[in-house]
Amino acid sequence: METIKNTKIKRSFIRIVILVLLVFSTSVFGQNMTVIPIHTKGTSLVYSVDKTNRLVFQYYGSRIEDIKPFYNQQSYRKLDTNRDLSYEAYPAFGLGNINEPAFAAIQSDGSLNTELEYIEHHTDTSVAGISHSIIKLRDKVYALEIELNTKAYYSEDVITQWVKIINHQSEAIMLKRFYSSFLKVNSGSYYLTHFYGPWAGEMQKVEEKIENGIKIIESKKGVRTTQGENPSFILSLDHPALENEGICYGGALAWSGNYRLSFQIDEWKNLNVLSGINPFLAEWNLKPGETFITPEMIYTFSNKGQGKVSRNFHRWGRKYGMTGGYEPHDIVLNSWEGAYFSFDEKTLNGMMDDAAKIGIEMFVLDDGWFGNKYPRNNDNAGLGDWQTNTKKLPHGLDYLIDHANSNGLKFGIWIEPEMVNPASELAERHPEWIVQSPGREKITWRHQLLLDLSNPQVQDFIYTIVDSLLTTHPKIEYIKWDANRHVEQVGSTYLPDSKQTHFWVAYTKGLYSVYDRIRKKYPDFVIQDCASGGGRLDYGALKFHNEFWTSDNTDPLSRIFIQYGTNLIYPPVATAAHVSTSPNHQTGRVTPLKFRFDVAMTGRLGMELQPKDIKGDDRVFAIEAINNYKKYIRPLVTAGDLYRLLSPYDEGGWASLLYVDPNKKTAALFAFSIEPHSRGLYPTVKLNGLDPVKDYTIKEINENGKSRFWGNGKTFNGEYLMNVGIELQISDQFDSAVFLLNED
Ligand code: GLA
């Protein structure tokens, strides 16, 4: 008893001392009245409230335990009236924000200024592992409130941020820009990795030094918003990003519409990062009492290079950023490259029979199964008419589904519900549902037009398409949701003239409300996110999906680069990677089946070909590889940590990566020779992420008649594997190797 009492007294005393110290530091140094630290396991984000009541951005980086010095933080840069010219946490245009502002609005009386002051903050910790801080700000003159929301995901070292804008006035205000988040970083130099690429060449990594001025990454495409540039980045300080060393920030915006990421080095050499909805032609008229909520910006921080940035994103993504992130997926045969539009029941049944025999677990019927008055025999017609084509499939979908099921296969189907061909019954019935600019010719793209998802009737229509497909055919277990054009000639017959600029945001919010309704009714159902390949790859859409179609380019060499870029930010478990035929249909390149399998097995393995064309030794190999994937690789791609060992972007012509299970008991090593090499030149691969004191036995799989490591079957400790590494006998272009590591 006595000891407990003593401990309690001691604790109270310590608390009083801390309080006195805080009060002392506040009143004596008097710079900041309040300091708001937001911590994860290894990082801290710190804001403070200065003496003029502004919320100031102080810091985001490695975890700071002792926040007292922030009370005394001072700025050398002053405005008149002794105000600090400091960096606001959410910089609004109006006073003291001479860099790009995160927020700007026109008040009802025409005033262009906003001056936000801190009102209060609180933190909600009711959800385990997440602390949600809400900081209320208000304009000094107008009844405009902005809530700065930050969620800190403790174990994943991820923070997300967004704002809620509330108009408490009796007049409307015009929001001119409303970014989600602002970040300030200070260093000698800044290197930005970002991702670009057109159809069939998505997520190519490019890294550049940011120079003075403003670097912008954005989309104005509205729908296939990441075809071009992806809304994500890695920022490395002082030198180009390294895999395992150095300070790196990762950022990804959860938004599938027009976005802008802006990187401005200001006159004091600080880097200002703004992320959010693209303000381009997107003014938002906020009526009295209305609220506007921006998308979430997701950040992570690493002081151990970009490898940790990716692993943080992957861990967060699997748990919070996608559907079914820890569910082992089924191995799919998709009909597209094997049959395109030319199939009948016999073709499809044959594909299913052959697929089942090699170990495939699900058959997905791609484009071409619908439309009667305007049959979908090519991409000219039928989009919008979601009834089974009775000529091609006279016995209906259930007949095919039953055939799949009787072979032990699940069944999935392709839809593209946001679109319409002019040659369709839907376009005849509802021309007003089409995105259009009155008086102008409607220009098609892949012979199709876009439905206006800002219109609630269109939202209901799309929801009903999906819902009735799934209720009429309850044995459908997967949907591939495609979107094959972007916005041109923007215009909505639903939105009033004064709100045409709302279209971009209203479209994306309309899409999310449809996704949300579908997910509420079908929470565990598998949905693939596809937009001409990886055209809608972002954490806004991914949240509602189990996987994304990474690219229409299935060439394994192209895929090594595409998947490398993709997995810098997005989880491998969601990265659909299909083995297709050779020569490849997109590039014409000829590659061995083993190389195609080994590359696809680093992601969410599937196939995209006519399975009857795999014959002889290839067939034997395919069966073995699929079996290996199920037994050994799938659990590691699903829940393991990715360590990149050799980058295809580096000189040398190799690529290598490793998946390690979280307990460090098993791992899978992949290595690829992507260029021809001169005689005797082999890569030495230094492993990573293993336990240095554990012993691992190495076993090659997918060998295909040739062993590629002298130590195959032998045991090595983690320390040796990570420091000395292993030399692999792969040298010819398109040779590859896969090894399993098991703790002894
Ligand atoms: C898009 C998709 C492909 C395929 C076709 C069908 O291009 O990315 O995978 O589904 O549409 O038309």
C-alpha cells in the first residue's frame, strides 16, 4: 500500500513539475501559446499557435519526444505590427502567405482575403491505432470555419490530412482553391521522384532535382486521372533517393479526379508542398450552412530511404487503403487477350476447361458479352446496354457461371458502367445523361462518351446496373470495373449554369457515392479497378477495390519497370500481373514463359491468354509455377514486406526484389536479367530485411531444368545473406530466378 501511495505522490509531483515547466516556457519565452504534436511510432508532425493566434507549421519528420523547444521557436522574418512571417499550417491567401496558398476564396462582398485564426483543437483516440486531431480555425472577419483534420496511424508511420470548410454566413462564398494539405520542408536540396506514363506505359519513375520556382504535377482529365501523371511522389533530401538510407517523404493523394501537387522552393529556400483538388476551372459556390470536405492526403516519412516509405505505404494500404488487403486472391484467367470480342459459348467453355486443368481459380469474362440492338462485337457499340448478348451467349450468363463452377472455377465479369456508346439504346433513351457542351459536336474517344455522374439519376443508374447484375447472378464473384476515356468538352445538363465549375468535384464525389453504396451492400465482393489499364490508380479509388489492373501492357520487360514504379507507392497485393502470350500483343516482344511467370509472380498473379495455346513442356512448367505461387509465393505477396535489391533503373541490366514475411521466417527472392550480359558477368544480390541471426535454407523454384545458384539447397545465415550476398547465374537477357528462403 505504502509503495503504491508513494508512487502516486511521485507521479503527481512529476505532473505538476511538467505543468509548471510548460507554463513557465509559455509565459517567459512567450512565443507560442500552444504546441500541437501529432505522433506516430517513428514520426512527429508539430504545429503551434503563435502570439497572434495563427496556427503555424513547425515540423514533420523523425519522432521528437521532447516538444518543449517548440514553445520557444522564433522567426527572423517579421511583418509590421511585429507579426511573424511564419508558415501557416493551412496557408490562406490574405495575410502573410506570400507563397502559393492552400486556400483562397471570394467573400460575398467581393473581399479576396482570408485570415485564419486558431480556435481550439481536440484529439479523438477512440479507434485503436489511430489518433484523429481536429484543429478548428476561423476567419477573423467572416464566419468561415476551416477544420484541419489529421489522422495519425501509429504503427504504420502514416499520417493523412484533409480539411472541412464550413460557411456559417448568410451569403454564399466562392471557393477558388481548397487544397487538402500543406507541408514545409527545409534542406539544402530536394529531389522529387514522381510517376508518369501513357496507356501501356504507366508508373514510369522519374527523379529530378527541384529548382527554384514551382514544379507542378497534375491532372485535368477528370476520369482516367492517373494516365499521364500519378498523384503521388517521394521526396528525398540532399541527394537522389536511396533505397535504405537518407530522409524521404512519401505522399499520395486519395482522389480520382483532377488533382494538383505543387512543389515551390521559396525565397528562403524552404520547400512548400501543396496537395489537393486541382483548382483549374473548379470554383465551388459554398452556400450558407454548407460544408466542403477535401480528399485525404496521405504521407509517410522515413529516415532509412525510400524502401521504408514503400513498406509504410504498403502496410497502411493493406489495412486502411484498399478492400481485402490481407485476403489471398484467386488466380484469374481473364478472357481479354485470349479472345477479345470474338467468342461464343464454346470458346469460353473451352477456356474454362483448360484453365481449370492448369490450376486457375477464377474465370473472368472481359468485354464483349452484352448489347443486343447494338451488339458489342467491337468497341463501336453497345456500352450502356448491360443485357447479355443472346447471339453469342444464347443460354445466358448463368449457363457460363455454372460451367465455371462445375470446373471448380469462380466467375467474374467486366463492366464499364460510367460510359456509353452513341450506338446504344442508353444513348437513345437518355441523351441528357451524357457529359456535353451545348452547341458543340460530341467528340467520341474509343467511340464512347461519358455519363454525367454529377447527376444523381446517373448515380442511381450505375448503382442499379451493378446491383442487378449481382442479384440476378448471385454466383458472380468478381467485377472488373473499367473506364476507357477521360473528360473532354466538359458540361452537365444537370448542373445549373452557375455551377458548371462544380462538375469535376461532383463527378468524382458521385462516383465515390456509387462505390460506397455498392460496398455497403457487398463489403467483401472482389472488384478490380481498371481504367484502360492503370488509369485510375490512386488511394481514393483503391479504398473501394481489392486490386487494380496495373497496365494493359503485359510484356514482362515493360512490367518490370511498371510494377517497380507502382510498388514504390501502392501495395503489391493489389497489383494485378497477368502472364500473357509471346510475342506480346502490345510490344511484339518474344520472351520465355518462365520469365513471364517469374515477373507476374512478384504481384497478384493471373493469366490473360488462350490457355489451350500453352502446350508440352510449357504446360508442365505453367502447372508447376501456378502451384508454387499458391503454396509459397501468394502468402508472401499478400502479407510480406517488399525489399527492392536491384533496380531496373540502375546501370547493370538487372532487377531483383525480395518478400519477407513479417516474422522473418520465410522469404521469396526474385532476380531478373533484363539485358544481355557479357560472359562471366552475374549479379551479386545482397538480401535485406532478414533476421541476421536466423539460418535460412535456400531452394530454387520454377527452375525449368537449370539451377541458377551454387548454394541451392544449402543453409546460410541472415548476416551472410545481407552483407556478402549471393551471386546468381543469370546472364542472358530474360533469364530469371526465384528462390524460397525458409528458417531452419
Ligand atoms: C480496357 C482494359 C482492358 C480490356 C479492354 C476491353 O482497355 O484495360 O483490360 O478490359 O478495355 O475493352
